[in-house]
Amino acid sequence: MQRWWIAMAMAGLAAFAPAAQAANEDPIVLVHGFGGWGRDEVFGYKHWGGNLDLQEFLKGQGHPTVTVAMGPTSSNWDRAAEAYAQIKGGCVDYGAAHAARHGHARHGRCYTALYSGWSAAKRVHLVSHSQGGPTSNMLIELLRNGSAAERAATGAATSPLFTGGKDWVHSHTSMAGAHNGTTFGRLTSFNEFAKQLLKVVAGAVGASGADALPFDFKLDQWGLKRQPGESQASYANRVWASSIWNTQDVALYSLSPEGAAAENQWVKTSPEVIYFSYSVGTTYREPLFGNHLPDFNTNLALSPFATGMGVYRALGTGWLQNDGVVNTISMKAPFGAPTREYDGTARKGWWNHLGHLQADHWDVVGSGDLARNLGPNPYLRDLYLSIARRLKAL
């Protein structure tokens, strides 16, 4: 049974469709979240689109689009540095001060530019999912204001990412963004959650076992690069046994409500960027106790997490609604950021909320379709084409 949530959303937003005349040719950059993977991983099954290759679909519709692939369990800082190197080209520089503070290497992998002309004159539209939301926020902050600690540590040798003065992002559209963290990490061991997530992905793409899953943790800075001839299982076990999980420089901290609050103290909404956001939820409020339970369309792999988050009241009842991974309250914008409901006019320096989608965390990028034995969701095309057209008209 196909979902109807995107069709309804499109009908609701039809009245606010942007003008057909293109106002810019800035490319879209797809920024994945926790557990995401690159285009050449997981046997070519796409994080963005699942059975539908959203990057190539959008390009075919006349919207230049590229995809970055950062560490799937890394911190927002490390992921922002990796996204910068991939878009601009060059070797990842995590910053000397940051690397020394957390005990990993300063430099990482080197990349050919996805958009070599990236500059104030040739900006980009960031479209993010899940942890990709706060990662994109941090990238925007570092580009604009840099890091005083990094400038003090390395002077003239500081990476351009940390020198500031770069209003290079035109817009940021966040899908199910974990801007204020999520409570899912409080329900179970983070390592066990990540292991189970990878098993679900492996099963969805028909892999015969953990060794067959081509999944790259991209943790070279921690000395955790997969070695030639090393099995996937050995590589994964080495990652999970690492001491990095005792630091704050990982997704476990960035995605916690406490970690998100700490990062949001200095990562601010830029007055030069147009922000959009979609809220997502796959739960409904049951009337007896007021808890949130997953609806019948929720992916079975996410249902236990949706249920657990839907009864976890330590942060208040406002945190109960969720999409199986992220609490809906976290998605509209970072707490305290200027926020408004989108009325057809996008306001710069504000989060323009595009509405609520009744869907689970994977539905909104299509990566759960194969687990349901479904082909490409036709409504996914409509949703992302509407996003692309809105951005092109800015």
C-alpha cells in the first residue's frame, strides 16, 4: 500500500508554488544524516531515493545536484569539514585545535571537487536529512564566522573553512532534521543501534551477511580505515570496539539533546541564508495515557524505536511525537531560532516551516522502500521536484 502523505502535502502546498521563472542556477547538495552512505556503497542502493536515484532524477529535470558522503557516525564538526572538502575539493582539514582536543589526526581524505567554482558568486542549496540538518547548520556557521580557536592555533596555515567571511550557501532545506537532538540514543546502546541499523540495510539489499555489505565508516582520522583484505565484519567490530565512543567528537554526542543544545549555543541562523524545514512523524497520540504509538505504515525496523521514544517522558510530552529516529519537536528549527510558517514567500535569515509529513524517518528519503518490497515511490519524485523548483526560483 502506497503512502498518501506526500500527495497530500503537495496538494496543500500547490497554492504556494513558486514562479516558473528561474532566478538562480545554484546546484543542490544532498547532505545525509546518521548511518547514511555514499553513492558507490551498499551495492549502489541509494541513500537518497532507495530504488530511485534522486540525484540523477533531479539532474534529468534540469536541477544540478551532487551528493556528499560524510562519516555516518561522526560528529557534526567532522562531517562539516568533510562536506566542505568534497564540495570545494582538496584534503579534509579537521582543524589543528579540534584534532588536538579530541585526539585524532588533523587531516583526512582528499577529494576532487564536486563544485570547484563554489564561492560567494556561485553558491549552493543544501538539502539535508536527519543529522544532515545540524551538520549543514554547522557548515554554514563555519563558512560565515570560522573558528577563533583554529585561527589562533595555525595562523596563516588555517584551513579556509575556519577563516570565516564566506556567505556561500544560498539556502538550506531540512528534512526530519535533528536540530535539537533526539531521544533514541537513550533507549538502547548506541553501538547496538548502529549495528542493527547496518543489519537492516544489509538485509534490504539482499546481502548474504555482514561481510558482504560494502559500507564505509569514513573514520580515517581515528586510524580506523578498513585495511586491504579485511572483512566487513572485522572492520565493523574494530570500529565498535574503538575508544572513540568515549569522546564527544562522535554522532552520539551531536545527536543527544544535551550535545545539540551545546552546539546550538554557537551555531547560529545566518541572516544571509534562506532556511526551509519539513517536520515528520510516524506516530499518533493514543487517548488513554497520551503516549505516541507508531501508525500502521511505520517501517517494522523502526517501530520499536518509535514506540520507545513515544513513551519516553524525561524531556516532557512535547518530545513524544517522532518518526522512529528523531523527535518531531526537533525538526522545525533549532530552539530559539527565528521561525515562521511558509506562506509562499521565503524570508532570509528565518526558518520557513513547510509543514508536517506523516511518514517515518526513512520514507522521506526513500531508503526504506526496498525493505517494504516496493518500487520507487512516485510521490518522492513530486516532493523533491517541488523542493528543487522552489530553490531554483529563489
